[in-house]
Amino acid sequence: KAGVTQTPRYLIKTRGQQVTLSCSPISGHRSVSWYQQTPGQGLQFLFEYFSETQRNKGNFPGRFSGRQFSNSRSEMNVSTLELGDSALYLCASSVAGTGYGNTIYFGEGSWLTVV
Amino acid sequence: TQLLEQSPQFLSIQEGENLTVYCNSSSVFSSLQWYRQEPGEGPVLLVTVVTGGEVKKLKRLTFQFGDARKDSSLHITAAQPGDTGLYLCAGTEGAQKLVFGQGTRLTINP
């Protein structure tokens, strides 16, 4: 079956702009979680959605937001982009969520460069 | 805040050698996972350990969960160039968010 699909794969934005990233989970998966990966900070949890409700949230400013639609597809938005937002943004999906050692499946990520 | 520290951060060895990567925390985790990430791709789950003292083997890879569920190790026997990648440990406590270590970048030289 198809894996987790993230779009776009690569994008360049200017400081102050906003960006929306999209994630289509594996069919049947109701949980979608988002992560930011940078060389300095590693892989950090942004938030998790399950059945359209935000279930967990990481320690990121309010400029980072997300949502999940009824078909489990998810989007994350970053407003007022800063240079430090340049990163690989990864989406992962699972049947029941990221807790309890459940298996999660990552997409290939969206590379965001802020200039 | 739960933190996971991985060591070493970088490791470069010759094909055929053995190696061990460590993942340590002061916090207790109900489960711990190991992932491998290759350039341009997302992390791929290798194993999940949930019981203190648990040992799991995946071909030449051996994973161990500490008795107190605060640490884990990944041992690779007779490393091959195909083992090259970024190895990440990640832990969770119950329904809480997944916490990742900084990763170990492993290079196996032919």
C-alpha cells in the first residue's frame, strides 16, 4: 500500500512569509504527527493529530500550527518565517498514535529553506 | 522534560568491525524504538523494545533495553557499507509524545 506522502518536497521561502506543508497518511491511519529535523537540534516533535483533534503538542512557538481533515490528511503551517525555521519537516502516520511504542511510518519530508 | 542522549554522535569504522551505539536517559520510558535514516528519506523503524532487559536481534543488529528502562544499546556485528546511515533512538512514556535522541551518524568504509 502507498506510504506517507508529503508535499512539496522542496521549497524556498523568504523571511516573513508563511508556508503550508501537506501530509497524506497511509490509508486507514488516523494519527498524524509532525517533526522538525535540523542538524543542531535533531528531530523534534511538533504536534500530533488524531481524528481531527490535536492530541499532543511540542515546545514550538504559536507560529507553528496544524490541522487534520476528516480524511486524515494533515497540514502544518508556519507563519512569519524566520531563518531558523529552515529544516526538514517530517510527517509520520500510525493507526493509533505515537505513544505506547506504536509503530509510526515517516514520509520522506519537506525541505524548507528560508532566505 | 524527557531527554535521550546518544553516543557517539559520529562513528566511522571499517567494514567487518563491530560497534555499539548507546542511548541514555535519566527518565524511565515505557518503550524505546530505534530508527535508521538514510539521506533524503524519513526514518525507518528498526525495532521497538518494551520490557526492561529485553534483547532483540535483527540479523546482525542486536538491541537491548536496560533493566530500569532508562537506556538502550544497538550493537552491530561485522558492519557492512549498507549499514551506513543516521541511527536514532526514540522513547515514549505511555501516551506521551515521542522523544528522539540526537542521532548517531555511522559510516562504514569498504
